[in-house]
Amino acid sequence: MIHRMVLLFLYALTATAQTNLPVMKRITGTNTPANVLAVMERAADWQLAHPSTHRATDWTQGAGDAGMMALAGISGQPKYREAMRAMGQTNGWKPGPNFYSADESLHRPDLR
């Protein structure tokens, strides 16, 4: 499950990026859990510093948010969970206005 979340997270970051992700240009070293976590944290730091311009309930945001929550569960850094908590507070802990839209269902905790 974590592997899927990592792939989803990295896909969402590249899908929502307006420029090339510097962190993704060249990844060297072996694929150890520590190295993968370091890349995930660098990608998340970049995304937090360069927020997407898509609306908050867009599916790309939901995919990125799901990946950020997966990262928050394995990273020792609280800033990722805090960023998601702030996003939830900004959205009023509610899904978007189109309740039955697949694009907004990623933000519905009852569907996860």
C-alpha cells in the first residue's frame, strides 16, 4: 500500500508542477527506504514551497494530499501533517461543492 501511495504522490507532484521539479532531475544512489524517504521529503518540501494553482478540491490536489498524508505517516517531520491539517482547516474539512464528482471524491474521507 505504501508503494502505491509513494507512486501516487510522485505522480501528483509532477502532474501539478508548473515547472520542472529540481528534485526529480537526477536521483542517484541505491533504492533503500532511507533514500526513497529522502526523495519524498525533498519533493514534498518543493511542493509546499510552490503550491499548486488548481482549486483546492481538484483531483490533482487530492492525489497530492493523499501522498502527503502517506509521507506524514512515515516521516519523522511534523510539517507534512501540519500542512495537511492547515489545508483541511482552510477547506472547512468539507469536500468540494460537486458532491458526486469523481474529481472531488478524493477529498471525501467517507470514500477512503
